[in-house]
Amino acid sequence: MNTTLDLIATFSQGKVDPEMFANYSPGSRRYATIWDEVINAAEEFNDPGEFTALIGFEWTSLVKGGNMHRNVIFRDGADRARQVVAYTTFPPMGSTDPLDLYKYLEDYEKRTNGAIMALAHNGNLSNGIMFPVDAQYTGKKLDKFYVEQRAKWERMYEITQIKGDGETHPFLSPDDEFADYGTWDVGNLDLSEAKTNDMLAGEYAREALKNGLALEKKLGTNPYKFGFSGATDSHTSLTTAEESNFFGKHTGYEPSPERLTHSFMKNENGELFSWQQVASGYTAVWAHENTRASIFDAMDRKEIYATTGPRMMVRFFGGWDYTEGDINSREPAFRGYEKGVPMGGDIPPAPEGAKAPSFMVIALRDPIGANLDRIQIIKGWLDSAGKTHEKVYNVAWSGGRKLDAKGKLPAVGNTVDVPSATWTNTIGASELAAVWTDPDFDPAESAFYYARVIEIPTPPWYVYDAFRFGIEIPKDAPKRQQERAYTSPIWYAP
């Protein structure tokens, strides 16, 4: 464990031995061999219609410990991917600047006539530099070129994964009762710099979506107009995002009686505990077929949603005249596409007489998972003075609960039995759906909307560990949580 932590800190600070790094850099035989092996593995297991294996790599940009990682995903097969090698972060063949990554992506498409994209993750460990508003970490002012390039190449953002949830933070969203989920706010990736509250606005997805509206007004393009994806970011080659089958970040955190005793990262600036690893997440893609091209195209148009692990099914549409009859038809997706746009889209211009946009959202629970507590729609908007705002609306919920005067909903209840690491689906609902019209709509204000689906309380992964291994649950670790799904936003422009 100590060796792993030391390696992370050394790489984060750019202090890897130059000779060793050269052996694994572009131009070296080992580098070319590894890239060939990545491509070969994807080709071997890609089975169109049954199992899609996308070719890709991680561009592991770290700026003095500030996490700027991007995953790079190819639409194409080996014939095009072999015409390049994976881009790295060390000069002279690489860079930590996203603008240089975008040039690599541009050059790839020009050379191969292929298609490629990038998506960022763990802005929560960037210490404020993932979503700049005024200037990049290099000091270069944001300009028209930057916002256009970022909007072009980064069509998705990884909103949830093992190193914390990235939707929002209680400091940024104090009125959101579900904001404090999977929160990692101690420092940057290697804890070489402690976190301060002024950094948070440059780290979380919801704030970036709001700031994107302001940047669009200022520079003409919204650089943060992204869809939501989820992933594990584990280094085990295992897709174990279920709480009852969680294998941790790497082999040092595989199930054992001792894994809760390890720190994920610890130094004089603070500590990230093993139990803070989030058993997350997955990306759901509304693709026409199970192929590289179709899945890539769905991600490119942002018709995707993220979950923290449960395999919920979620639809979200926006338009001007959805009705309860559209849901009750039992063919809501047909009505959704006919009358509006799906998640990731832009609401079309209002027809004559329309006063406010309407949204249709439908969610089905994971077939072997927990029931649903509620569906919420989160709205962000930019007012005439250039100030951004946000509001959370409860739009569908289980049971006979009633909204109070402020739109708040009583808690769904709790069935978690900690000693046995179980819960029951005697509360909540297996399916929720709603048609909702924005009651605060101003046609002169740009806005975005996304749906958040909340499950009933269930045990976190370390509660299962405590049951299986007969160990104590760490003192400050929550004994229940409410997992969730996030749809990609739908945007409105005046």
C-alpha cells in the first residue's frame, strides 16, 4: 500500500525518473507494444450486437497534483487507431494542457478520417482547475478558441466514480438535501495541496453547467455543455460497481478484513479513508444498436445517463406540450421523440401560444436492486444581470407523502438492517414517472434541466464487509446511503 501511495504522489508531482519514463514514452518499443496490446484486446473481444469493446486510453494530466484526467475514446477500429499512438503528458511528445490534447484529437481525425472524443473525470480532485471561468491553470485567459475547442471535443463528463461523486457539493448547493453524496473534498489527488472552499466552483458538474451558460453569453459558445457518464476508474479490470460485490480501486483494496484499515491517501494536509471509495458507477447509452459506431454516436449527441451503480432505466424528454396521456399510453418513449428532444438535446423554439417547456421523465428500478424514492428535476439558469441560479424540484415520489410549502418532501423512510447488511423493498416504488412544466420559466433566460433519480436507503459496501468479516464499521462512515442516477441535461436558449 505504501508503495502505491508513493507512486501516486511521485507521478502527481512529475518526479518520475526520466530514464524510466523514457522507456514507456512514445517512440519506445515498450510504448508501441503496450498500445498494440490495448488495440488487440479491444479487437479480440469486440462482438457487434453482443459486446462492444471501444478502443481508448487515459490521458493522465496532473498539474502539481491537480487532477485533469481525460479518457480518450475512438469510434474506429484497429485500422485507424494504429495510425497513431496514445497521447501522453510528458514533453517533448506530450503535454498536460487540454488544448494540446485537443490538437492531438484534431490531427487524428484529419489523418484517419475517423472520429474521437475525450471526457474528463474527477474534477473534485483538481483543486479548482477542471472548469475554469476566467483563465486556464497556465494563466492563459479563456477565449473564443478555448470554449469552442472544449465544446467540440468534450461531449461528456464523468459525474460519478470510485474517487467521489462529482455532481455538486453542499457548499455550492446548500439548499439541496442530497448534495453531500460521495464527497471527496480534502485536497487534490495526492493531497499535496489542501482544499479550500473557493476551489469548489471549478470542480463540480452542476456549477460548470451554470458557468457554461455565462461563458456562452460572453464568448458565444458553451464549453461545459456536456452529458453525464459514470465509471469505476478501478484498476482491477473488474466491473464491480455493486455495493455487495465491490473490489476497490486496485488490488490493495480487494475484499479482506484489513482493507478498511488502509488510508486511500494520507499526509499532513489530511486523510482520505478507504471507506470513502464510492462503489460507482455505470454509463447507460441510448444507442440504436450495440456497436462501436452507434454507441459512440449516442455519446456524441449526449443521449446518455450515469448511475452510481444500480442498473436503473431512465428516460428524459423536453418539449412544449407533453401530457399525462403521453405517460399513460405505455409508449412514453415514442411520444418523447415525437413531441420533443431526449436527454442531451436542445429544446426547439416555442410554438405559438406555448408559455413554458414541459418535461417527461420515467424511471424503472434496477430489477434486482432497491425501489425508488423520488425523481427530481434540477434546473440552472442565467438571469438578465448575468448571475446564475439553481433549483431542485421534486416531480415524482413514492407513497402518500406531500410537498410542504417550500417544495420539500418528507424522507421516504429506512429499512436498512446494519448487522445483517440487508434492506427490504417495503417502501419506495418500482417505477416512477411524471410530466412536469417549469413553474418559474422566463423565456428570456437561458437554462438547463436534468433529472436525478434517488433510490431508497441501502447499505454501503463496507457494511457488507462488516457483516462478512465480522469487523467494525469505521466511526464516521455513514451506515446507509441513497444511490442515484443522473440524466444528461436538456438545454433551453432564448
